[in-house]
Amino acid sequence: MTHSHPYPYPDLQGAATRNTTAADLLTAFAKSAPALNAMWQHVFAALDDTPALITEIDRLRTALAATRYQRANLIAAIRATLSAHRDGERDPLYYIRDELNVQTHTRGRGR
């Protein structure tokens, strides 16, 4: 079963390309209207923020994906534990302990 994200991720490469294009166009405009240098500096400063924002969005996407993966594995372990308990297994909590152990030992290595 596949799940699609309810809010599609924006195209970061496209945003970076548009940012570069805008900076190039504004450079040409700035040369033709040097009297507006103070204004151009504000616009260029705003455009300069874009690469750092793109990097942060990418980092957050990666962290969110890892968190979702861990959550899915914990839910699977919980379901296995409930089934094991229902089936009368001797140690139904094994599944949760095992998953918690895996997540604890792989957290530092970036699972």
C-alpha cells in the first residue's frame, strides 16, 4: 500500500534555478538604474537567503523521513506484540524491546 504526501513538496531545484535567474535579471536592472542601489541591496540580500533556506528545508525533509520510518517500525512492533499476546506467546514484549533496541543503537549512526 502506497501513501502519497497530502501536500506535495515544492521543487527545491526549480526554486534554486529561479532564484539564480532572478538574481541575474536584477543584476542587469541594477546596472541600468544605479540611483536605486539601496533598494537593490535589499532585494539581493533577500535572494541571498534562498540557498540557506533550501539547505534547511532539505535537512528537515530528511529528518522527517527518518522520524516517519522510526514511527512506522514502532507501530509494526506494537502490532506484533499485540498479536503475540493474543496468540499466547511466552514473551510478547520481545518485538517492542527489539525495535527500541535497534532504534537506540542506530540513532547515532543515522539509520
